[in-house]
Amino acid sequence: MGLHDWFLKQEATEVTQQILSLTPDDVYKYIVQKFNESIAQLSFANRIVFFHEFIICFNPEDYNQFMDNKRGIFGIIIQESVKQFYDILKTYKLQGKTVEPSSNKWVFRFVSHPDYTRGDKSFIGKLLPGSSQQKEENLRVTFIPRQTGIAETFDINDDILKGFTFYSEGYYEVPYMEDLVLDDKKITNDENQVIARFETIVPDREFAGKKIEFLMKEEEIIVTGKEEHKEGSNIFRIPSDWVNTPHLRIRYDKKENKFFLASFGEKTILNETLVSTSGDNIEWVELPLNSRIVLNGIVGINIFKS
């Protein structure tokens, strides 16, 4: 009996480990399943409609396991997924259905959420990649808890997405091919090299209640005020009289994988600590992610991982 009990314990442990460990095949089948579900939910009349953006969320440890031990596997999963998408769409086309995309590309995001446990996964689908103007019924999350294995689907708004951690290396883009044939060479994962995301709300009346977002795509940017006339991908112009022109320089050091800030405005506070104003010699201070910057005691800026 003792041997029998030992065997059952070993078997139970192995089953638990299998449940906790997500495989590439699990992810592939999950994506294809959600693609088919999107067709069933969105199509009407003779028109086939489907999601173009797929956000797949894991537990942080599961995500890291994919990146550490199976680096590059997400790109291969996407290749096979899009091939299957095209095979499915070809079948509908042969049936005389109208198969026309709502976007010119596929977008895949692999993200994590700190509240998920090992083995959990969820899915969020969008018709237009990167579009914030989504109908509520087209922005839904399907969550499968490991404990029950039963899918739960509910509507979400963009604010809920702030709880997810997005990774630049977890972003992939694939052009939509009209001939429904995948070109593997056109799969990219740089998201236009977005390094960080900044958010601010200014007190000026014309922008009351409106959030201003800036995506950092250059390794160094200038945060400047209302009087700034220069334009460019390295210029973060905040339309407020409370921001000096210029006010900040922010740079990203690839080798250290850290952000640094230098202040040129009247007053800059970083995480409740006053930053010295730079003169001829620039004084750089480290800028941690998820920090809060306050300019002249009025305008707040938050920095997030891209």
C-alpha cells in the first residue's frame, strides 16, 4: 500500500506540473480557437469579420519561462497561427463568403499580469490594431483560470489594460496578405521601437480631463512646453503654460537598460525629490519606470514600460 500511495503522489505531482507548464502548442491552439470564436461573434450576412489584434496574457513566471527557455518561440507560434488563419479564411472564401479585412495587418501582443497564477491565460481581441475607438462589445477579455479551466468572458474598458505589463519583445506585426498566403519574412516585433510610454494631464482649461500620451521611440527626447515650435519624434510637447520650453531631457541607456532625466525648467520633482536644474554641465539622475514627475508643482507626468 505504501508503494501504491507513493505512486499516486508521484502521478499527482506530474499532473500538477503539466497543468502549470504552458506549452507552445497550448498557446497556438488557444490563438486559433479565439480567431474562430471572433468569426462566430462578429460575422454577419455574407461577410466574414474577425479580430486583427490578439493580446495573450500569462502569469509573469510563465511569460519569463517562454522568454528564458524558449526565446523566439512566440514568432514561430505566430507563423503557424497566421497560416491557420489563412486556411480558415480560404475555406470561407470557397463557400462564397466575403472575406475582406478591417485592417491591413495582424498584431500579436504577449503580456503578463501580476494577479495571474501559473497556468492562467487570457485573451483580448480587437478589430483594428492599436485603435482606442473600439465598440465595447468588440473589446472583451476571455480568462481561463488554472483552478477551474472554465473560460470566463466579459467586457472591459481601456483603463483595465493598465494592469497588464506590455513588453516590446512580446509585440509582433504581420502584414495582411490579400492572397491569404503568409510571408514569413514580413513578421516584425519592434513595435516601431517604442521604448517607454508617458502620460500627463494638464490643468489648462482647454485640456481639462484629457490625458495626453507620448510614446518614446528615440533614445533621447525633449519634454517641452506650449511655446515650443519644433516638431519631431523626439519632441514631447505639453501644451501648458506651466511647462518650461524646454523643461526636461530624458534618455535611455541600452547597455544599462535604464532611463535618465535632466532638468532645465524652473522646478522638477521626481518621486517627491527635487531635481537640480542643469546648467552648462548636464546633471543626469536615474528615472525608474512607473515614476511620477511633477513640473513646476502643477503638471504631473508618469513613465511606464512600453
